[in-house]
Amino acid sequence: MDKIHLLLGPEEGQKKAHIKSLRDKLVQSLGEEPEDYRFYPDEKDLSEIISLISNGSLFAPHRFVQLYNVEAYKGNQQKALIEYIKKPAEDATLVLVSEKNSVDKKLDSVVPKAGKKVFWELFERDKKSWVFQYFRERKMLIEPEAVDDLLEMVENNTEEMKKACSLLFFYFKEGAEITTDDIDRILYHSKEETVFTLFDKIALRDLEGALDIYAKIRLAAGGDMVQLLGGLLWQIKKLLEVALLLEGGMNPQQAFTQLKVFGKKRQALFLSGTRSYSAGELQRAVALIAEYDGKARSSRKEMQGPMMDLFLYQLMR
């Protein structure tokens, strides 16, 4: 099995499945479990990570190490990573991961071709087929309009699609048919706090409510800032599209039809959002998300809580 892998692209669901497949094959060849590690930039010094990979373990025959957001390593850190890749440890597998479609040529050139793979976004027709198939396998139906509505709400990868579909599946029995109203009721107004309920408060410019929901998300699931920002970006971009059409003189129903926003509750939320923010403010919000996404990717996990609080404050105040 190859010792070095470089997995690129935005399709997180297929990428995650591929990593699992690599590990499963490793377990099969070893006959036992490896030691598992997962690191992000600034979470641990790269020299310590390379030392951990290079030195054998007393407790397992192999180390399976995932290094995320690898594009963030520059200068001397990138040089150290390249030197390791040129002479990798025999009893370790290093999986380099990035949401980008490419990395620096110096890094890319030293990774064996067999270990490189790009996971592209699904085409629109494939995303719809994926959602229909998800519910078909569970002996459930979903309206075509509800599929459109769901896909407009989530980030464009199967990992986020699966999270939204799983939440819907939890509320229904075999044989049920999911409608656009169900999308509104469950994804936007569920008892469980999610990126959708967080967006509710953002659209209403309710800072206290947004901070409270984020605190609950952190307690329940850790509240990974990069994932939350991705989910918010998707929805704020849609709200911006609505605002631009309305400011251009189009009536709300025409705008919702053109943008395929079907649920009544979601339509009402977007109208509230366009009253809370101008199109210019929403454009600045998109830029603010990009700024904080970069900060979150290069910061330690424990810093993400206060950073997200600051982001919400700047966004709404």
C-alpha cells in the first residue's frame, strides 16, 4: 500500500469514504488496528508531527496520519514536509488533505501519482439523484421541489447533503413522502440547533439569539467553525440573490420562483432577511465569511469559540 496520499477537492463525502477505504485496506493487510492521528495547521508543530510519523510505536505496528488543510504549510514547514515525503517511514501512512483543487507544485511533484486523487463537486443532476437514492434506499419518497429546496440550503458536497438528509430521515417512518414544508419545519425549525437554526437568528439580525444557538451547537457537537461558515455562506449567498432581485424591482414571488425557494417559512425568513440587511451588507457578509474561514483554518481548535463569537458580532453589528 502507498505510504503517501494527496486527496484534493471540495467533495468531502467521497473524500471521507476514500480515507475510510484506505484505512480498511491497511487493517486488512496488517491484521490489526493502526494508531490513528488527525492534525490541522497550528494544532501541533509540524516538526513534532513528522517526528511522530517517523519514529516507530511501541503500541501498534503502523501509524495512520491525516494532515488536513495541507495547503496552509508554507516555507520551511513545506520543505520539511517535502523531505519526509521523499523518504517516508515504512510503518506509517500519511494522508494529506485539502479542499483546494491543487497545491503548490513543489509539494505536488513529490507525491507519487498513484496516491493523488481530486474529488470534484457533483453535477446538479448527480446531486439530485444522490438525494432521491438516499430516501429510496430507506423506502421513503421526497418531492422534486423539496429536493431543490434542500440542495439550495446545504453546502455543495455529499457530506453536508448526508447530514441534512439524515436529520430528515430521523423524523419520518418508512413510506413517508417529504415535502417542501417538511424541509422548512425540520431543517430550519428543528429542536436540534444546527447551522440552519443559526441562520434563522442571523437573518433576523438577532445577535443574542445567534450567540446562544452557537453556544448550544458547541456543547452538542463541537461546533467546527469551518463547517459552520461553509453552511452559512451557502445560505447568505442565497439571501443576497433574493435581495438583489428585490432591490432591482422584482416582486418577492417572482424572485422566489426564479431562485427555486419553495418553502413558505423559508420565503418568510428570506423576506425578513432582506429587511434586516441591504444587498451591500450581505456582500460584505460574504467577504467577512471568507476572511474568518481563512483565520479558522490556520487557528487552534480552542480559539474557534471566541473567534466565532467575534465573527457573529461583526456580521450583525
